[in-house]
Amino acid sequence: MSRSIKDYFIIGFKGIAMGAADVVPGVSGGTIAFISGIYEELLGSISNINLKLFKELKTNGLAKAWQQINGNFLASLFLGIVISFVSLAKVIKYLLEHQPILLWSFFFGLVLASVIYVGKQIKNWNILIIFMLIIAAFLAYYITTLNPLVNENSSSLFLFIAGAIAICAMILPGISGAFILVLLGAYKPILTAVNDRDFKTIAIVGLGAIIGLLSFSKVLKWLFAHYKNFTLAALTGFIIGSLNKIWPWKQTLTWRVNSHGIKVPFNQKSVLPFNFEGDPQLLYAILLAIVGFVLILILEKIAVQKE
């Protein structure tokens, strides 16, 4: 695929959006990848990183191997993700702490519009497709209601598996990898390892993430190639079910102390804005939800015009 410098800048901005979404626990970068039109290309590019790549590298050199994995695309995208983590993480963390309702409202509108966008990709609706969508929605909703594990596990094998599972969730639209780590009781050990520069633990989690990503991307690529409508129905269901996690108004049931000694919510449930303890900021919340919703419609219109 022939692309200009401008195209790679746009891909980089999509990476920035994915990174910003992944910083928010409960929002998946995979959702952003899907609605920005790069999801299947991302899966295909990642799945091309395999043993054949080393043979290609040895036989035809670095340029051919780079072309095989769509290197320019991946480099632009992941550079955007890294830039986002470095530049936007503190801003989003601040908003989560000081303006959570407004931030969640924006993402709620954005993800709600994503349901319509992804659902429109399903070409042939039937009973099995609807059943698949409903099952996926209930599964995702159930995951959002689970209580995080109180007992944390920091064994090497567990953290390896946690890294593999979390990265799989991260590339699924609707499911947050960070939230999965919280559920497994692996979020704090991994965060502690990063803060303490425990490179051994970081390497173990990273290896699990790499293996999980390379394996799961192949599975998703195969599903898109052979059962695209069923896969889209499942992804739509996942996004619908995940809306509970990003509902703006929450009641905190239990608290925990994070690695910085700060008391943060541990277990929450969604409530109506009228039952929210405090200022529900209803008007601003609705406006920001509309902004998020309209933003997806604009992106869809731009994508249709390009096609």
C-alpha cells in the first residue's frame, strides 16, 4: 500500500487517540482502532510477525522484512501511542481525579456511537448473529460487575499470564486491558514494578504481552477472514456490555490505597444521576456525551468520503 508522509501523520494521530483511550481504565484502544478504520490492518500487520519473518530477513534483507510486517504503519501507530502515554497520561489522570463525570461522559458518548458504527459493518443479520451479539454483551457486562481480587499475586508465571490476557483484552474493542489487570489482582504488582524499575518483572510481563498479542492477533485475523459477521456481532456486543464500566455516575462501595498511599475507589456500581451523591453535572455531562457521539459520526463521514 502506497502512503504519503501525510498519511503516516494521520496514522500517528490515530495512535495518539488509542493511547489516550488505553490510559482510561475501562476504555479500550481497540475501540478507537476500529472506529478509525485501522483495526483489520493492525491485526494483519501484527500477525505477520512470525518465524517466516526471520527467514525473509535472512533471505531478502531488512527492507523486505520491514515491508512484510507493514513496518511504516506499525512504527507510525506505536509512536503515536507512546507520545500519547508520555504527553496525555498526566492530563487524563488529572481529569479522572478532578472531573471524572465529565471525562466519562465524553467517552460514554464516543463509545455509544461506536456501537452504531461497528454494528453497521454487519452485512447479514439473522438469529445467530443477534444471539452472538447478546451473549457477548452479557459477557462484557458481567466482567464489568466483577469484584477485583483482593489478594495480589506477584509470581513470575502469574504475571506472564496476566500480561498475555491483558494485551488480548486491550486489542478487543470494548474491553480494557488495564481493567482486566485490576480484576486479576495484577495491576498493583505491575505498577509497583514500573515505579521501582524492576526490569525482571517488567520483562516477564512484556514477554507475556508479546506472545499474547502475536497469538491472539492471528486468531482475530482468521475470524475476520472466515466469520466476519459473527466476529463483528461479538465485538459490537462487547462494546455494548462495556458501557456499564464507563457510565459517568458511580457509587463507590469499597476503597483501596494505591501505590502512592492515596485512597482510591476499589469497587463501584452505576447509579442514575439523580441518585448520585454530589453534583451530577448533568447538563455539562450531556453536552460532552453529545460531543463524543458527534465526533464519531464526523469520523465515519470522513472515512466514507475517502472510500
